[in-house]
Amino acid sequence: MRQPFSADLGLLLLRLAAGIFLLMSGLRKASWIGTEGSEAHVDALGVPLAEYIGPALPYVEIVGGAMLCLGLLTRLAAAVLALLAGADAVLMVLGVGTLISIQESRDQMLLLIGNPLEFSVLLAVLGLVLMLTGAGGISADAPLRRALRR
């Protein structure tokens, strides 16, 4: 059964919001702290295999964010988003992650998003929703999905 246009448009907006935030997070990590800083941060959190995950993290976020924006392999990209944001939220709740004080931060992005824990939970939920629903009709995945149905 075909979804109405409004549902496709809603999924597009959801993908764009989640994708842009993930993309910006990766770009910020890649340009501000680099792969060495990302590795040191992930290692400080006690994440296993930090020497591999840390340097790859900014690029995974950049590629995953771009894939979400385009609607390309959306379920996979959304699963990555849910995993990253969910792990971030869990680490914050356990007290391992950094709960940044918004008042002390000069990062304009943090001033925009508010509480980092709430934001991580929201992004994890967005990832789960997109993982369950898929990209919708306005996406790079849509023509492939239509061809496979025939």
C-alpha cells in the first residue's frame, strides 16, 4: 500500500533533521579535534577498541548524515544513528560521558540544542523511527524499492 504524500514529506523532514545534525557532528569532530582527539575522547569514555572507533567516528557520522539526508540506505544509516546516539545517552546516564554545561559552553550548536542528554535520546529515537519506517517515497531508496516490488 502506497503512503500518502504527507507521510513521505514527513519522513523527508525527519531524515533531513537527523541527517544534518549527524553530519554537523561529524564535521565538527573532524575539523575541531581531528582523528587523534576523537580517539582520545572515545578512549577516555572507556569504549572498547577506541583506537579503531575513535578515528573512524567523525567519518562515520559524516557519511551516515549524508546518507540520511539523501535517503540512501536509510535503514542502515538510521541504525548507525540510533547506535551512536543511544550509546552517547547511556554513557551520559552512567556518568562516563560529559554533560556539558550550556552556560559555560561557547559552542553555538550546544546553545541551540539545549540539554545534551535529552538531545542524544531524541536522536536515538529518530534513528529508531527511521530504521522501522524506512526513507519514504522522497528518497534515493524509493526507486530501488519500487523496482524490487515489480
